[in-house]
Amino acid sequence: MSPHRRPVPVWYALVAALVSALAVAGACIAYTEHVSRRQCTVLRTEVAAYREVPPTTPTGELLARAKEQLLRDLHC
């Protein structure tokens, strides 16, 4: 270590770690909200399409009901 440089105080390192952790947490929350909004938009569009032209096969009807249930479960 250079004789002209003082060591970093412990509190400074702790504050830097805390600020970094809060920044990462905030970015994660923002990204999760963004992805959730996109997922809700896609599900709403798919459910609207199934309502406009109802599926005719049993598998299609099962899929349409499952997507409607998912839309309700996600509170979109």
C-alpha cells in the first residue's frame, strides 16, 4: 500500500455494499413487473382470440379454459 493513501473505512464499504444491494433489488423488481405486464398482455390477446373464434377440438377447449384460468390467477 502506498504511504500517501489512507485505507477505506469499514463504514464506507458497508454503505457501498448496501447501496449496491438496493440497486440490484430495485432493478430486479422493475424487470419482474415489466415481464409480468408483457405476459398479461399476451394472455389477454390469446383469451380474446379464443372468445372471438372458439376452439372446436377438446384439446383446444381445454387450452382456452386453462389460459382463462391463468389470466384470472395472475389478476391481469
